[in-house]
Amino acid sequence: LQDKTLTLELTRKDDSGQTIRRVLHLDVVGVLAPRGFDYDYSIVMQLSDVDELNTWVSGTQVNHQRSGYSGATVLAADAKSQTTLSDQIQQDGFIATSSSQILEQVNRTYYALQAFVGGVGLITLLIAGTGIANTMITAIYERTAEIGLMKAVGATTRQVMAVFLAEAAAIGGGGGLLGLAVGLLLSQAINAVASQSVAQQLAGGPGGGASGPVNIVATPLWLLVLAPLF
């Protein structure tokens, strides 16, 4: 939009109920860096021009000394000073909202969700480990003759135990790797569907643009290692 001319059309009702239109041509002299939210779809104009337009639409003279201002945007020098600046504004008796506060609220929500999902995963791992143990105990009871034959040909108790532990490790490790493969495939499918859905929503929004990759499901590296090892 740099150096383009925008057409702004204003409407109001007169005393007889007729619609009056006013068309303005605005020259874009600068484009601000994206900051997110509705700010990216707003037009920044001189306050005197905005007051004149509001007066024309409402038919009432704008008096900021009496009505004050609905809000103000304060630009911090850097992200580190954002929290301090927001706290100072709140101490002065105003309501202040910053992107860092929104980020903290979102993070707290996701931390709680991550703890819940992690607890479910831990219970699942314990159930899986118990299932493997029960399977191997049953296998030992059903193969006492085989164990006796191994002992008869000279196998030690440690060697017999190593055979069963290796079998248990193969079952658990193989099941863990298979579960990881299925989980990664499902996560890729979910992310593909999510990216498509978000792209369609953004295409119909104010920006009308396509989005980048969207990851709804993320698998941390430590989980890829610890799950089969468990």
C-alpha cells in the first residue's frame, strides 16, 4: 500500500433520514511494521483529522477535554521494558494491556494443558509397563519346562533372566517405536489439516493472505528418546 491512494467512504443520516455520503481520498505515506491483532488493519491519521471526521459522522463536536480519550498506544523502547512500563501505567491508575501480558496468559494456559496431557501420558506409560510385566510373568509360568531344559543343559539363572529381559525389551522397544511412528504420522496429518483450515480462515479475513505451516501437534525430542527407552 505504500504510495497508494485509498478511498474512504463515510455515511450518516440527516434529519429526514436520508443517507449522506462523503468520499475521502487518503494518500499512504508510510506502512508500519506488523504487530498483530487489529492493529495491522488500522489506519493511522492525525488526531485533528479524525476528530473532524467523527464530528461530521455524529453531528456533535468532539471535546477531548470533557470526554477524554478512549485509549492510547504506548510504544516501548524494547521488549524488556514492556513489563515495567505496563506496571507503571497501572500504578498511575490506568488499565494497561501489553503483548507480554497476553503471552504470559497464553503460556500459563498451555503449561496447564501440557501438565494435564503429560499426566495422561505418564499413566499410559505405567499401564503399558505393567502390561509388559504381566505378559512376561505369564510367559515365565507357561514356559517352566523350557526354563528347566535350559537349566539342564547348563544355563545359569542370570543367563535365563537375560533371555527373558531381552524378550521383554524387544516387545517394549518395538511397541514404543511402532507407537512413535503412528503418533508422528497422525501429528503430520493433524498439522496438514490445521494448516489448511487456518489458511482458509485467513483468506477470508481482513488480510486475505495465506498462512505458513501451522503446528497444532508438537513432539519434543526428549519424548522421542525416552518413550522407547522406558
